[in-house]
Amino acid sequence: MKKLGLIVVALALTLAGCNSDEKKASELFQRAEVSFAAEDYSLAKLQIDSIRTLYPKAFEVRKAAIGLMQQVDLKEQQQTLAYLDSVMAVKQASLDSIKGNYVLEKDTAYQEVGNYFYPTQVVEKNIGRSFLRAQVSETGEMSLTSIYCAGGNIHHTAVKVSVGDLFAETPSSSDSYETTDLGRAIEKADYKVGNDGGVADFIVANQDKKNIRLEFMGDRNYRTVMPASDVKAIVAIVDLAKILSAMEEIRKEQKEANLKIQFVTRKMQEKAGETTE
């Protein structure tokens, strides 16, 4: 009889503890609701996480907390998307204000993404000239192309730009080729900016210098001085690339936010369906 009494007392204490946990969890849940209503989503998430950690047996409150967390996630993503939309509008306005200064080359028959050039560096204006050309894709990927046609092959695969003792040099290009035109040797090598040894940044940093030397690095080297028009063109393409790459990153973030919104919305709808059954 005494043993039975102890069991009853233990059960009563357990139930009392559970009821106490439910009450404390409910109070914390209410505070989370207040935080959510005040759009303090970080605090609301912290409070919801505390319910899970501190009161694992408060099952009903935890179930309600899952629903509230979904609402928090949805609002956060909607807020993020609204912010991204506003930033994109600003970037689009910046692009619209300057894109008329560039030439977009795109053959829709085989190109999904076109490339922007500065007008002074389009192919038809530079036949027979050795120079460093810049271009940027519509998605913001910038590259430099060294074009050599100064007579006789040098088999160049890299370039170096310098001012005094300062210089930047590309790594050896993984995309180079050689051809001839009416007996004249023509060599081209491409370098993606970001993997260009800092050449594009060097030109931007030294754009006000009168003489930026350009050296084609091959079996033998060829040296020349970059004309101001080429320096201006590369600087202008760098400016455009910053806008286009930022816009591309925003598009990726918008896509991610939309996918999260779709996921959370679907989960909320599934939960609502379970409740009505």
C-alpha cells in the first residue's frame, strides 16, 4: 500500500511538472507572437527555438510554435524579396543610364548571352592592331583579350602591364589560339577577370598615368604602350561589369527567396489541410 502511495505521488509530481512546462512554454510562445507582430523576426525565432530547447515535452505548444516559425520564415523571405526588388530597380536605373555608351554584340541564332564592348574596341575598328581588349557578358562576366598581330608569331599566352616598377601580369591563358589573315600572323588569348592576375584592376588604378606599358609574353616578348582610348575602354567595361554582376547576383538571390517562399507556403498549406481533416 505504501509503495502504491509513492507511485501516485510521483505521478502527481510528474503531471504537475508537465503542466508547469506547458504553462511556461505557452508564456514564451505568447512573447514570440508579440515579437512576430512587432516584426522583430530575429527575436521571435530565438524565442521559438527556446521553446524547443527548454520545453521538449510541451507538445501542443511546440506544434503551435512550428506554425509560427513558418509564418516568421515567410515574412522574412517576403521582406528580403521586397528589399532585393528595390535594389534591382536602382541597379537597373544605373544600367539604363550608361548602356547607351556601349555596343552589345549578340547573335540570337546561337547566343543566349551577348557581350558588351566599348565602341572604340569593336573588331571592325581594330583590324591589324595589337592591343588589349575588354568585354563583359550580359550576366556580368568580364574578360580581357590580348590580340597580337605585329608581324611573325611569338606564341604569346600572357600579358603584363606596368607603370615604372609597378606591374601586373596575367597567368598563362587556358584559352588562346593562332591564325593568319592574308599571311599576317594573328594571336589571341583570353583572360577572365578575377583570374587575370589583377591586370584589369591595375589599369583602373593607373588610368591617369600617361604611359601604361603593355607586354605580350611568349617565346619572345612584344612591348608597346597602351593608347589612352584602350585604357578608357577597359575602365568603362569594368564599371559596366560591376553593375551587371551585381544584377546577376540579385537575380540569384531573388530566385532563392522565391523558392523558399514557395516551400514555406506549401508546408503551411499542408499543415492547414491536416488541421481541417
